[in-house]
Amino acid sequence: MGSKPSHTKLKLITISTISFFIAFIYLSISHSPKRHETFIFHTLQDQKQPTQIFPRHVIKPSWYKFLENETKNTRLKIGLVNVDGTPIEVKGLHDEEPELVNVHFRRVNKSVTWKDLFPEWIYENEPQISSQCPEIPMPELKDYVNLDVVLARVPCANATDVFRLQVNLVVANILVKNGLDSNDVYREIYVVFIGPCSPMLEIFRCDDRIWHGGNVWIYKPDLRRLKQKILMPVGSCQLASPFAEPGREEWRKYASSSSTDNKIVHKPREAYVTVLHSSESYVCGAISLAQSIILSNSTKDLILLVDNSISQETLHNLKLAGWKIKVIERIRNPHAKRGTYNEWNYSKLRIWQLVEYDKLIFVDADFLFFKNLDPFFMFPQLSAAGNCRHVFNSGIMIIEPSECTFKTLMEKTLTVVSYNGGDQGFLNEVFSWWHRWPTKLNYLKNFQTDEHRKYEYPKDAYAMHYLGLKPWMCYKDYDCNWDALEYRDFPNDLIHAKWWEVYDLMPKELQKFCDLTPEMDTRIRLERHKAKIANFSDGHWKIQVKDPRRLSNSDI
């Protein structure tokens, strides 16, 4: 009789002891600072309310603590974009849960490809045929207001993935809707990108990034710049020419200034820029380019980046031509072979370091302006004319200088391989989302052996891109591309003569930089002789040359 109560008492003590140790172990683990609990965002499309991300007993993420401190708000309203099933590490207790809102949008049709958004050409010169872009669905923005933060996951996909673009544009539209009202009054709003892949550089500037930890990036975007982006077409499937279109006055408000508060901070600083490196072979081109810009009555600065291959005498005369000189250290293309034409062409990336300017229009030194291009400074980075396939031609383009963008580009040079080995291929890989300028801003002197087009070019062209043998590498009398079989896509005597009109207006002391070298003169005479032997039907080899620049009277 006496042993039974003792056995029961012992059993109770044992159960209590085990329970105590289980509780102790649980509390020790749950309060250990080294332990990170992981919670999953469940934001299924059929849910009316998102699953709680922050149960009251869990640890809050570092990014959330940063935003609490930044906003002085302990209960943030967060819009969730594309965060289904995303794991988030949490690290600190809190007393209040944020208000979470699922942002619903219809995913872009899988049949829409990058080629549909960025076609090789569009009907830009035929207003009766309207070029349309495929639909990229956006949320009902009126359903998502008064947000403090947008939290989004960017898909890990290649640079030409349409859904990746859609997510970035959804986030941008929600941010502008919540942070900038119809009267341009600003309200602070932030975006948190989670996951292994960062947002698109083309839409979210690295200058606006204010925090980064692990797989989390926080941005406080410049909303005026961001609004300019979302008012652009979704691709180069439509011309980005709002200044020429009635009813697009809203776009103008965001085209030429930026601010982080409710005031426009300054008149934009803008300039044209080109680069000379490795030799003086394009000095004449740079001089004629500057002269043509000045003749167009431009009000912008002219900036010339040069390396130490340009002599002091040449620099003095480039200044006389109108350029403000800045000396740079050239940049080697890490994927180019030594001694090749493209070994140092990444030097063009230095233009992003001209942070004293808000916007720059870069122009290659083999361009000539026929009209004033100043109105095109209203466009955002990166705007350019098309080239072929889905890419832009980097011979003329608008960029927005930024030291952190430059650093990002330099990092990418190590991993991103140019499709054509040059800067144009590299920039198209990085800035895959770009805005189409009309062809007349970058009319390529390329006629692709179409005999009917040899003497035709658009009379309303703004600028000519002199492909093939450059005018200063030929005689004044005619376009020497006629004489070289490998350059027969490029000749045009009228366009050639337009360049020499600018040359004739140059001061005499500048014209000497366009003199023929012995090598140029010999090449021209040899090609004329070959054309004569081949009896080319255009007959340019028969023309009696009168150019005083030639070094020999013999045509071999």
C-alpha cells in the first residue's frame, strides 16, 4: 500500500523534470542570437489577405529595422510584388505587425518576346501606319495607395526576359502612384528588392540605393526621374518622341529636371561629349563635329575626353574648335586581344564619370550635325536610334552621368561579353531596355548596294553617321568609298559634299588637321587604280582630281 503512492510521486517528478529540460532547450534555442528563423511569404493570387510575415514571436529582418529607423514608423504599410514562396531571414523581435497588401497583376502573355518589344525597325516615317507595342499588364494602381514600402522579388532571368521587365515596371508604377501626386507633391516611399537578383539598372538607379545586405537592396527613388521612365513606351516598338506629339505635355514636366523633394533643384546641366584615344586619326573628325554642332546654334557645352596620345599642339587646336578638354586614362577591353582595333574602346565608359553634368549626348567623332539636337536632351538614359536586330547604335546616345553607374559598368566588363567585341555590344548587354530615337538622329551612311539609294538621304536628317572610309580620308572631289570593293555599301557624293561644306567654313589653322597623310594618299591612288582596272560602272575613277590636299599628281 505504501509503495504505490511513492511510485506515482516519482513518475510526476520525472515528467516535470523532462518538461523543464524541454522548455529550457526550446527557450535557449529560440533566444539564441546566432539562430535565424526563416519564414515564407505566401501571397497566392486567390488570397484576399497575405499570410502573416511577422508573427508576434518572430525576429524582424534587418531591412525592416533599417526602414523603421529611416521612416520613424513602426507599422509600415507594405505592398508585395512577386514574392510568392520567397524565404526571408528575420533577426529581431517587434511588437507590431506591418500592414501587408498583395499587389495583383496579370502576368504578361508568354507569347510576347523581347523581339516583339524591340523590333529591328518600325513604321516611324509613315504616320498612317501606327506602330504598337505588345501589352505588358500593370496592376489597378488605384487599389494600391498609401503604401510606405514596396517589397518585390526580381526574377532571376537573362537581360531580355519579358517577365523580369514587367516586374520592374510594376514596381516603378506603384512607387510613382504612391509617392508623387498630380500636383507633384512628394511623399517618401521606399522599395525593397529581395532575392539573389538585383533590379534593372535601366530603371532603378544605383544612386538611389540606400542600403544593401545579403540578398536585399533598399532604394529611395528619385520619383521625377522614375516617372519619366514609366511615361516612355515599354520598348523600342514605338518611337520615344513625345515632344513632337500633341497631348504629351505631362511628359515634358519630367524631362529636364529632377528632385528628391517638392522643388526642382536646378536647371539641368547638359553637354555633348566625344572621346579620342590611342591615336590622332580622328582629330579631324572631332574638329568637324564641333564645328557642325556650333553651326547648329546649340547652347550646350562641348566636352572632349582624350588620353595621352594627343599632343599639346593638337589639344590647343581642339580647344580652338570649341571643345572643353578633359584628360582621361583609357580603359582596356578585357576580352580584346592586344593590338586589335577594339583593345581600348571601353574608354567610352569614362563619360559616366562626368558627374558635373545631369545629361550628356555622346557622339562618335565620325558624325556631322545638320540640325540642332538640343531638344533631345529631354529624353532619359538610355535613348538611341536602332541599329539592327533588337539593339541600339551607340554612335549617338543620351546618358546620365553617375560614379556608381560607372563602377557598376566596370564590374560588368569582367563578366559581360560584348556581342560584337566592342563598346556597342557591351552597352546593349547592360542596357537591354532602351528608348528609340528616330533614325534621322543617327542616319547611317550605309546603302547596302541598293543602286536606287546611292544619292538619296532624308532631307530632314538631324545628323549623319559617316560609315566606311571617312571624308577626310578621301579626296574632296568624290566619295572614295566608290573605289574600294569592300566599302561599296557606303558611298554617297552628296553626303560626302555636306561634310566638306563644314570643312570649308573651318578656320585655316584647323583645316591642317584634315590633311592627307602619305599613307592615306597612297591608299586612295591604289584604290582608284584598282577601280579603273575593274572598270567599275559608276565611273568615279575617271574623275579628274583637283583636291589641293593630295600629295602626288599620279594616280598610279
